[in-house]
Amino acid sequence: MKKFRKFFSIFFIGVLVLAPFSSIESMESENYVIEKDSINFAGTDGSESENYILSDSVGEIATGETEQKCSSLSFDGSNDYASVPQALINGKSAATLSLWFKTTDSDGGMIDQYSMSSSYGYTVNIDGGKVKSCISTTSRACYTTFSSYDVSYDDVSANDGLWHNAITTYDGSFLKLYVDGIERDSVEKLGNVSYFSVYGSFLGLQGFIQDSILYPQGDARFNGSIDDARVYERAFSEAEVQDLYNGNDVDSTGLKARWNFNEGSGTTIYDSSGNGKNGTLINGPVFSDSYPEGACEAYLMNAGYREMDENYIAISSPSDIVMSPAIGGISGGIGNGTATWTVTTDNSAGYQVSIKSSAAPALQSGSYVFADYTPAVVGADFSWLIDSSDSEFGYTVEGADAVNKFLDNGSACGTGSGNTEDRCWVGLSTADESIINSSSPNHPLGSDAIIKFQAESGSGHLQEEGTYTATIVVTAVAL
């Protein structure tokens, strides 16, 4: 297993005067994140999709589960609709409209670019249970009456309560209507797409707005569900029509607006094309769990999780710490402070934390020093004890994962499994000393490494006043 090491330093500053103070300052740290390896998702058709990278989290992924987050937009046929911006295809030489729908009603507007009371830019509707459509051009406009369409699927009624796909596509010479992937009607038509581009569009309604007043046209309110409505500024080939109907991706070139209605709640429908054509729901159309299979982006999680070759490990540095109480320069005394580092890793073997100082003795002020604490026994002293003629600086570690010399049986260190507070004291060294060993991962919450520092000047020792500094390096390593 490859190991990664990140160093974090703190500065210990002790001021020993008649009315002194002590503090610990921490250098700014950063999390160490390793991104490698991935979970692969395959599409429902078996094709491979892009990889999703694991970074600082580990997911539990069950092989073979399907993840779907799909919904459609349902209209009541009474007074609700969606208002969306017009899709910037005015003046273009080609266009395509695509949507999925489900209804049992005979009439209703599904997508409509409203212009004025006499003509429209484009429309796809249900009229007498039949799918009918029109795209206005400079040679022929679409009109407000339901009988004025360029193309119509008259053979079979589409208001059977099942999901259907309707695609109208124009290449500058012909306008074609496809329903459920099959060409149903075609008409010769010329010129560029043409409409009053200052106006917006409706979903679930055919009509127009004039002087801020809505004028629905005929039986124009849609009662049913719509999903994955799209507007392109290019024509579709027959192969692309069939791909979209079968739920496969098509080239996004020319996509001006797409509303897939997967928000699930709220009054805004978002345009996933990236062109910002977000719409507003009026009078409460609702999101429905019903959706056509071909319009739902579903992925089969077939790879599952496998352990990364390189592990994530992070360590935080503590905030500044004030040592207290003050130590008298003549009378002596003890100053204490506590620092906490949080270590987080997903490594299954756990981690190790070590500590060292950059100088010996660790706590210095010019030529004046506090000696590094020297235990009277091998390992660590259960109780802090210095001679009255000395000034010393040391530390202890608390927590269940502290190494053995910081554990105690209530009377001696290096034995037992307890970790009594403010016990088992040692001095710093310029060599790394292991202070914590953990044999398990702790992601995502992490574990605290708590270190207590202590500085004492004996009552029989005159310590020179000054600012005493200790530079301490704490290291976390994934095992």
C-alpha cells in the first residue's frame, strides 16, 4: 500500500516574566485528498458511461442495483400550464421539436410558441385524439385554430393513456412528423423558421398573451403528462428519431432548450441544455412518478466498490492555544495547554500519528531554555515531577488509541489499558515519536488526537524572562 505523509506544525510560545502568559500558535493546514480509482456505471443498454471519481468519501454500492431519478409534469386540463422562454430558433433554416406525452383527452396544447392572436411560431398538440404539428416559416405560418396544422398523424388515436413520443423536424425543404419512432406525415415547406421572437412559449397550453392577459385557444388546455420536451435548431435524421425514441443519446448539437421535469417539487422547471431557458409552473402543474422508459436516464451500478490503490488521509491543525495560569519569573509555577488534531482516513489498516520538535531542548528563548522533560522511569512518568531547581517542558497524549507508554493501570504507565487524564508525561525529541496507533479507518467523522502540554519552572529556580518558542511537527501516516 502506498503511504502518504503530511506535516503540520505548531509553535509553542511561553513568556516567563512576573506577569507572563503562554500560548500555542498553529500554522495553517490543508486536507490531503487523493483521487484515484473509480466506480463504473453502465447504461441500461449495456453501453459504458463516464466514470464517477471517488475522492474523500467511500460509498457502499451494491452490484446490480438500478438508480433512477425521473419524473414527468402532469397537467389537470383546467387552468394550469408552464411558461417558458422562447427557444431562439427564429430565423433558423432548420428545427426539431420533441416530447413525450400521455393523455386520455381528445384535445390540448402540449408545446406552443405563442406570438399573437393570429399566428404561432411552432406547436405540437392533440386534436381529436390525433397528434398534429406545425412550424412557422417565412413561406407559411401556423395559425391559432386547431384545424390549421402542417402535419398530422390521423391513422391511430394517441389519447389511449399510454406514453408516446412525438418529433416534428424541419430541414428547410420538408416538415416531417414522427410518432413513436415512425414517420407518419410529411409536407413540403420552404423558408427559415419565423415568429415574433419577443414572445415566449407554453407547455400544456395553446394560446397567447396580450397586454398581460392570457387567451387560451379553443380546447387548448392539456390534461395529461409531458416529459423530456426539447427544441433544436437543426433537423433530425430518421436514425436520430429512432435513437431518441429507444432511449439512446443523440447529438446535442443545436439543442436550444430541454426540460426533463426531474425536479420533483417546486415551481421552476430547469433547462438542462445550458442555455438558461428555465420555466415557471402556473396554477400548480405537479410532478408525477410516471415517466416513459425512453425518457429516463437510468444507470445500472454493475461494478461495485473496490478498494483504492491509494488512500485518503487528512489531518487538521488546532487553533491558537493559551497556556494558563501565568508562570512567575521568580516564584515559578506551571502553565498548561491542550491541542487537538483530527485525523481522518479511509485506509482499512488504520493510521499512525507521531510528534517531534525541531530543536533540542524544544522550548527556547534565545540562549535561555526549558529542558525537555525526562521521565524518572523507562517510558513515561505517571505523575509529573521536576526538581525545584529545574524548568522543564513536556507533554502527554490522551485517547483510546494512544500508544502503550501513555496507557496506565491507575498507578503506572506502560501497563494496563486505561488512559487517565493528565498522566504519563514525557519530553519531546527531534526524532519522530509515535503517539497514536489505530488499526481501523475512521472516515468520515475522523478521530481526535489530544495532546496536553505542560511547562513548569521550579520554585528554587530563577528562570530568565522572555518569549519561549517550541516548534512542534505532528505527522499522520496511512498504514
